[in-house]
Amino acid sequence: MADDDLTHVLSTVGPRLRALRSDRGLTLAALSAGTGISQSTLSRLESGQRRPTLELLLPLARTYGVPLDELVGAPPTGDPRIHPRPFVRHGRTFVPLGRNVGGLLAYKMIIPGGGSRDDPRPEQRVHEGYEWLYVLAGELRLALGEHDMVLTAGEAAEFDTRVPHGFVSAGPGPVEVLSLFGKQGERVHVRARPAGR
């Protein structure tokens, strides 16, 4: 790799690390606790003031659940396949479906069953971004603002994540969902129709 190429690759590591931490909703303190790397070192890595090393990148790749080449923006090898590494967050399994670190994120999400349409509304939260959901199997209960609806296989919903929202399985079995999420507000032009129409 030429010196110019190496300099370019290394200069993109910091912004990529900052985007990953932001996408995961982690503070520097939480990331430091999870990796054993000091907050000041993490901050300098993200700002480009510290050169990334394997000793620093390996625990970060493990914590974020991404391959090392994704952290450093290694040039493509010509192999289009991705090798998803599922991770569990809040009892839900996420299977990454792309490599777009810091951009539009695509996941297959598996939400455990045990819910019912008669349960209290799911807890709602807000954050920056825009989300698109497509139900592959099962029933998804979506509380979106004042709306409360159940989406079944083949239905989709899109919404601004600054609107209070929450979703759970609406039945005894798990629900499988494709999720596209963009912090920049990317929109997919498919909308769910309310159940019963």
C-alpha cells in the first residue's frame, strides 16, 4: 500500500469510530468500561490525534461486533459476500445485513415472542433518524405516537424516530423484521396500511 493510501485509510478511522459509537448510543465512558481503553485515548483516536494500533482496534472491533477491516475501511477484496455477526441488545437479536458503517444501517431483527395484542403499549423512546420496518414473519406491535397497530408478514412501516415509538412481538412466537435505519433521515417510500383495511 502506498504511503498516500495508508495516510488516507488511517485518516478515516477516527470518524468511522465516532460514527459507530454514536450509532450504538455509547458514551466514551461506557466504551472505555467495555474495552479497557481510557476515555482520553478513545477521544484522541476519534479525533485523529492518536494513530490506531491493533492493540486499540481489536477490542473496539469486538465491542462493536464488526470485522477489523470494517473499522479501518480496508479496500474491497472483490468478494461481495458479507459475513454477518449477530449481536443481542435488550433481548433482541440483530443480524447486520451490510457494511455501511455510519450510514444507512440494515438489520434482520428477531424479537422474542410472548406478547399479546391486549398487553400494555410498548415503552416508547425517541432519537434522531428515520426507520423503515418490514415484517418477514410473525406479528409486530408498533406503538408510534398515539397510534397502536399490529403489522403482519408482508407489511411495512416507516417513521421519523423523533416521534415516540416502540415495538414488540404481538403474539406468542418471535417476530422477524427487516430494519433500515438512517441517522441522516433517509426515507424509503413504502408505508404500512392500518390493519383491517
